[in-house]
Amino acid sequence: MENRESALRCGVLWASAVSQFPDSDRAAADACNGLREQLAGTDPDWLIAFVSAQHRDVMLGIGERLRSEFPGALLFGCNAQSVIGAGREIEEGPGLALVGAALPGVSLHPFHVPASRLPELPIPAESDFVLLADPFSAELDGILAQLDHAYPGRTKVGGVASGIREPGESLLYLADGQARAGIAGIALHGEIGIDSLVAQGCRPVGQPLFVTGAEGGVVHEIDGEAPVEILSRLFDAAGDARERALFQNSLFLGIAMRDAESEYGQGDYLIRNLVGADPETGALHVAAHLEERQVVQFHVRDAHTADADLAEHLERYAGLAPQPHGALLFSCLDRGRGLYGVADHDCDLFRQCLGRVPVGGFFCNGEIGPISGQTFLHGYTSAFALFRRPA
């Protein structure tokens, strides 16, 4: 309640609603009514919609309905396999999630990146970004690097559309139109700040090591040894059958993203998949480009680790930053009930740590967020965008 009263005093107001009606018209009406009730007569400037696969074929019509319901709002959103709204994770069945925000003193700049080259954007340098991408056509690694170069030190966060089966099925809402491919983005400038929180859900095993031989995504040597030999020792040292099972099914490589003279923390690593191993040479194939002298450490992932990792991030944020007015959650399709065995896990943990902040989002084909100041496309991650008034 204190956060809502503070927001009302400065004119900022966020709301999140979700509808599970299978009929698209009824779902749109239900979700819009939910927003109106929370906004209490305030018109939103920004309307964000995530539409589950069951409504995919009528997304154009849903978009027109939303624009007519909130004509003064800039519409943004995309397809989703499953949606997040009003603090709930709707993982099965139809879902339409809406987030609405009244943002006095904030300018919203929509843009579209259709190809691999970032166009020149007429956007203020002190802008932060929310990005949505088509999984089949968006060349995210290159675009994110270009955005970091063009807007250094600014937050970029978002997700890759899900719930689609083939190229051309994506629909990215963007202001008065839509896109079927590429990247849709909103740059926010003015009386707003976006904090990012990226929980990769892994914990380190063993010790940090130096890459001593690598070629692209193939790691030939780590600390002068074949990587498979190091893994074999770690496996033998694992304490129980459960830990050994994680080595076989949930093993990743963490790449240190900052210079450190002594210790590396859990948030200092970019987590990447292990693609395979060469039994003859002992080399590892990694879904990343590695170079000699980079610091790496093996990581594992399970429900307990993902829970503890997210809790640590949220508790640290709650202790350092003022409570945000609103939030977006971009979560991996492999999280949720399938990972934790219970519904609404990440939303519930968010509420426990940060209170009843309106949060909406969706389960993604990839999550966008920064690690040590550089923006990356992640997997198995929950990435939060946390919106607040600047200090």
C-alpha cells in the first residue's frame, strides 16, 4: 500500500491483469477491466500484452481491441507459450496478460530492427530499453552488442517470443503497427529508471580455471589439461548420486565476465551450454566463443539452486534499492512448474522479497539481460525489469 500511495503522489501507476478465458474477445474484455480497476481512472501511457498460443490466430484482432480500449497508450507485446500476470504464472491453457503504466515525465520511443544491423536510432543517449524478438529471424547477439556500444551503461532487458512453430508466426505489437520478424523495442527516457535482475539459476562447482587452449567454441585445454579429465575428477569428487546426476544432465560452463584479483562470485559468470565432448582429445564444445586466458568454472543447475539464486538476487536488490513501481518478468520455458514442481514460484518469491509490486511477463525462448555490464541472450534464466523513479 505504501508503494502505491507513493506512486500516486508522483503520478506513476502500474497495473497487471491476466485472463484465462478461452474466448479471445471475452479474455480481452476481462483483462482490460482488470487494468481499469487497478488504474482507478488513470489512463495508461504504455500497454504491454503477452498472448498465449491458444489466442495466436487472432492476435491481430486482439491488438486492435486493445488499442481501441486504451487509445492513448503505446501498445507493445508478443506471442507467448504461457503468460505471467497479476502475480500468477499461467503455464497451461489460454492466457492473456496485460501490464499498464501511467508514466508522467517519460517519453517512449518505439523502434524495429528488421535485420542484423542496428539502424541509427533518434533516441536520447540516457535511455533504457525493453526488447522483444522473433526467435527465427532476430540476430540478437550482434544487435545486443551494437546496442551496448551505442548506449553504454544503459539497461537492456527483454525476451524472445514463444508459442510459435515456424517462421512468420510471430507477431510483435509495436505502437500502431506490428512486426512478424526481427526485434521490437521500446526506449524509455525521462523520469524513469530500469534496474535489471538476471538469475541464471546455476551454482559453481570446483574452482575457477584458465582456458589455455581454445578455438572458437571448442575448448582444448583448461589449466593445461584436457577439459574432460577435469570433469572426470569433479565427478569422482561429487558427494552423492544426486550431485553426480546433475553432472550428467545439468552441467554448464560459466565464463567470467569481469577482471578480479581474488574471488569470483556467482553473478560474475555468463552461463553457457556444453554442446558435447570429443572422447579422443578430451576437448569440450561450448555454445560460446572462448579465448585463451579467460577464466571459466563449471556450474550445475537444479530447482534448489535456482530457488536460492533468485532469492539471493531479490534479497540483495530489496536491501539496496527503493521498491519499484512495476516489473516485467521474462522467464525461461524450462523454469516454472516443470523445474520447481509448484506453480507461481518466481512470482511468489518476488512478492515475498519486494511486496505487492505489479508484475507481468511471459515464458520465453530466451531471456535478455546484462551480466557485468554487458547484455546477453540467456537460457534457463529469469530476467526482471524493475521500473522506478530515478533517485
